[in-house]
Amino acid sequence: MAAFSVELANDRIEKVQGVDAYQQEGPLTTFFAVESQRLIIDSWSTRVASFRTADIKAVRRA
């Protein structure tokens, strides 16, 4: 599992740990943990954190 740093519009940086991937879901960008046997985000993935996409300045793999 990886970690990501999310830089928000208000210059706050959030660290999201224990996730494998992220994707946009409507107005949100959501970070997911997936099972080790699966390589894709699907209905078995666990949502870990979500942020408003409009508030995100940058996402970096940590």
C-alpha cells in the first residue's frame, strides 16, 4: 500500500496512508485500498478518504 500527499486550495496538506489508488467520483476525488489479489478499483475496494476535487491543487505519491 502507498501513501499520497494531497495539497488543498487553502495550502493545507493532507497525508492519506494505506491506499493503493484514487479516482474522481463526481465532485469528489476518492482514495481507495484494494485487496492484494485485485489490481483494480471495484465494488470490493474500501473507500479511505475523499476530498472535493475543486479544492485539490496537487496529489503526490509519498
